[in-house]
Amino acid sequence: MSEHRSPHLVIIGYVWPEPNSSAAGYRMLSLIKLFLAKGWQVSFASAAEPGPHRYPLAELGVTEHSILLNDCSFEHWLQQQAPQAVMFDRFMLEEQFGWRVEQACPQALRILDMEDCHALRDARQRCFNAGQAVGAEDLNSELALREIAAIYRCDLTLVISEYELQLLQQHYKVPPALLCYCPFLLDDVPQLALPDYERRQHFIAIGNFRHAPNWHAVLWLKQEIWPLIRQQLPQAELHIYGAYPPPKATALHNPKQGFFIKGWAEDALAVMQQARVCLAPLAFGAGLKGKLLDAMRCGTPNVTTAVGAEGMTIESGWGGVIAEDSDSIAMAAVSLYQQPERWHQAQQTGLDIVQQKFALAQHEARIWQQFNAVRQAIESHRQANFTGLMLRHHNYRSTKFMGQWIEAKTRLAALTQPD
């Protein structure tokens, strides 16, 4: 490749980005824009079926390519692309395509975007269902073994939450040189003029219904929290938005109770800034919560749990109230809804959090400095990561042979299928 051509990033996506459906989609779009702004060419490839709410990446100048699982056509395509960097969207994609990337373009920088720590989210959900606290043994699951191994096999892993950055270093003992703190990145701070307290009404909850923590939050609201709020605010309404509402969700719709399942929101920020208070009672989960970032961007105070606010607080506090049980959450929601002074204070703290923790200008130079340092010293960086070398040696051989076996089996089946 000519020195004067722009460097090329290939992203292997778990799904096609849907920034209005999930925080993961929003994050992926922000990473794409981060590389484009630095003059990189970006290609996005995925084996997933395109969803109805996918973002039109071509409008940004991003090349889109559909790929096949367990098929050598991916390697041929990747060799033609000759990228300087390849990004895996979640560790499962590194497991599936890592050995093919190493085979097709061994010098390309391998980046893992965790989205959130799957092992942490899984441990919390299992322990919540069992009614117990998360212990070290819960964190050391089979999922964790796979996820941490993928981190070691990559050159750099993007970690969205400071809490998870600490967990990876202290509990799993991942070397700091392999990790890069990369939270949500907003390039449009400060926000537009926002509706004031008097011009807002009702409560809002938002989140993809396919995500287990979100679905549990909806049930918690329906069964326990919202009845307590309605006792004190009988005219209030709760508007619940989210992509892909299943029948079990739409069945909860009850206007008499002020409980409205609204479904897909074409513009999440538009509906968020019309609400007076955002409710996000998340009993388990991981990563950063896009719904709460949206709430604070829109100047909408929120009530959430410690899990919901994790990795997003600042010294001066939180853009609302953090509470853990139904009574406390309902009490905080009613208080924020009825007290303008407290509401305005929470709004300002939320706006401060957005500026201090998620403005692109706060992180861009640091991220690129680390990225370029690894890229310029890629061989010494890899040699210093002996565990990664060892895991690639063993794992890539096993996944390679498994992938080739599946590919051969599929082709044989196609040849022997009757006309």
C-alpha cells in the first residue's frame, strides 16, 4: 500500500450498528466516526442479517461487506483489503475470526472492543437469580476464561468503563499495556437549549427489550415501583420505549394504570427531553448505560441503581438519585418529579457528568497516543505479551481446525445434496 493512502480499519461486527436501538450500536458508531475523523478508511463487515433500524454507514463513506462464518472467502476478502488494523466487536468475533485475521494480515493491529465485560454481566445475572452476592468464583466462569483469553490474544482492548478497567487489572491481572479506557465519546457537548422543568411531564424508561437487564427493569417497574409512584402521583404516566418489543412486553400496556409501552422511538433524544424524570431500575448488568447518558445529555434527571450508575459518577454526585429497593426508587422518583429545585440541581450535575466524563475532547488525545504507540512498536508489544503469544499458538490452532472442519463439512453437504 502506498504511503500516501489513508490507513484502513476493518471492523468485524457482531451485528450491523443500530445506534437508536442500543448503547452498543451507539458506541460502535462513535468509534467509526473517531477513525474517520483521523483520516482512516473504514470498512464494516458482518455475518449478521441487517436489521430494520441499521445505520446507513455508506452515507459516512464506510464500505459495507457481508461475510460468512466458517468460510475462507473472508480471508481472501481481507487480504484484498490489506488493513492496517482490524477491530473485533465483542470477544466472540475474535474467537471466530482471530486466526483468519492473523493468517490473512499478520501485521495488522488487532483491536478488541469489549462493549461491556460479558463475564461481569453474566456473573451478576446468575447471582441475582440465585439471590446471592457476586464472589470471585462467580467471576471466574467459563465465559471469563474465553473473554480474558481474547483480550490477551489482541494487541489492544477498548474498555468502556473505569470500573471494568479496574476489574480487568486487579481481579483478572490483565497488563495495563493491553487495555485502553475508551468510554462513550460525544462530540456535540454542550447540548441544545433544553425544555425546562415546567415544560416537561411524565416519566420515561427506555432500552432494548431483548436485553435481559432492561426486560427485568420493565417487570420491576410494572409489578412494584410504578404502583407506588401512582399512589402519590395518580395523573402521572410512564412511557416505556425500546426496540423490538415482544408480545409479552406489549401485553403490559395499560393506559388506566398510566403504564404505556411505546415501543420503538425514532428519535430517543427527542422523547427523552420531553420527560421530567427517567427511570432505570437495573438490578444487574455491566458496562455504561446509554439510556442514562442520553438522559443526562437531555437534562432529564434519573433514578437508577448502583449498577446503573457504575462508571458514570463524578465527585459532585449523580444526575439524579441512586437507590436499590422499590420503596426508595419510588420515593426518589416522586421527589424529583415534584421538587423543581432538586430537579434543577440533578439536571446540572448530569450535564457536568456528560462534559467531564464523555466529551470527546477529554479522551481523544490519550486514546490516539496509546493507539499509535502500540501500532508503531507492534512486534515488541507482542513479544512482551507472552501469555498472548501462547494463547494464540494453542487457541488459533484449535479454532482453525474446527473452522476448517465445519467449512469442509458444509461444502461436502452441498456437493452431496440431491438435485
